Amino acid sequence: MIAMVTGGQVAFWMLAPVMILAAIAMILVRKAVHSALLLALVMVCLAVQYAAQDAPFLFAVQIIVYTGAILMLFLFVLMLVGVDASDSLVETIRGQRLLAGLAVLGFGILLVAAVGNAMYGHPVGLADAQPDGNPKGIAQLLFGKYVFAFEVTSALLITAAMGAMMLAHRERLTKKKTQREFAEERIRKYADSGVHPGPLPTPGVLARHNAVDTPALLPDGSIAPTSVSRVLQARGTVFPEAEERADIDEVRKLNAGAVGDEVPSEPEGTDLSGFGEEDKL
């Protein structure tokens, strides 16, 4: 007699290879953004597996909380802040490799125990384990049999969040500067070291493009290096200087007129003898 194939089995055999390949690629890729996207793919496939196993609560939590909130927050932080592709091989925490090895060993023991319980145990089935439905069954376990562990875990998470806030908080040791003091400091730096007191030029000023990776042009046509973010310069995504200079030369040719036309040169000096002293700048 041919055994019937269930929807959970079909979902498992279709998504399990995708999850394994995505997990391997997540470790091997060089860019952190690509790794986060592959992890999102693994989490979405895992949510589908929960749905196929008649666990709607875990399916919703996996999509809304983990994939939709936490992982997307990590992805946005990586895209905004940026991460260098080169990894440091210096251990900042002493003994972290030993701790990582112990964690992997513990996880392996838990995995073997879970698989062994599933293969050689005596499952009672979902209908008997949760006769009132999956969400209500989980609520009865969390707030009944495992209420102490649930409350301890909640207190631990709250304590960790408060500790992170306390560690990130920085006490002000000096008096907050006023706007007048900031202005005087900018003028003093300009007088001592020549640092320009005004704001940096915005990208695309006096240029043919207004993108953030396009450097601004100075009045003499040269490129202002301070107009592009240092992050973009470090990534190498700045608009090429050669193409920018080619655009500048093209604009100059268009302003000069047709080919062969003579462009009057700029006067070397200006005679102001015909004006009074009050007219001179």
C-alpha cells in the first residue's frame, strides 16, 4: 500500500536544500549585507516549515518578530553604518574560541537529544497535546508548567537591556558649550590652522549631477575633496574624477561656442580710475 505524502513532508524536502545552501552561503560570503539577506531567507523557510507542521503561532512569531523586526533592524544598521570586508584575526575577548567550542558541543548534544526523542520517543500527536489549538496550548505551557523559567528569562532580558543602556550612557564631565562658544571655537581654528569655519560643500554643487557620490566643483573648476563623505571615499564609490573632469571640459566647450570660435580671454586687470572712491569695492 502506497503511503500518503503530507504537505509537511513536501515543504520539508523542497525547502530543506534551500535552507542548507543559504546557511552555507551565509558563512562563506564576504559582504555582511549579503550574509544578512541569506539569513533572512533561512528564517522565512523555517517559518514555512512551522506553518506546514500546524504551528501558526511560531509561524507568525518567526515572520513578524525575528525576520520582520530583529533581522531587518540588523540589515538596516549594516546598510547605514557599513562594515569593512576585511576581518580582524586578533581576539578581543580572551578564551572566546574555547567558549565557542563549548557552546557548539552543548548545541550538538541538544540536537542529538531532540532527534533521538523524535525518532525513538512516543509522541501523542498534536490533537492530544493541544486540543484547544496551538496558541492556547503554548500559553498553557508558558504560564503554567514553565511560568518560573519564563519569568526568569524575561527578568534576564530586561536586566540585559538596562545594562546595555547604562554602559552606553555617557556622563557629561564638562559644561555644555553654547552657540557663541562653538562659533568662537570655529573662528579660532580658522585663525590657527586654516580650518574653514563654514559648512562643507554639498555634493553636486556647480556640477552636472546631484548624487551624493558626485564631488562638488570649486569656482575655478577644480574638485572639492571635502564635498563627498569619507565613508563613500573609503568604499571607492565616488563618481570617477576622470569622468567628472571630462564633463567639466565638455561644459567649457559648450560655453565657448562652436569649434573654431575664439573665446575672449579674461582681462588681467581692471581699471577703476573712472569711478569714485565710494563706487569701489
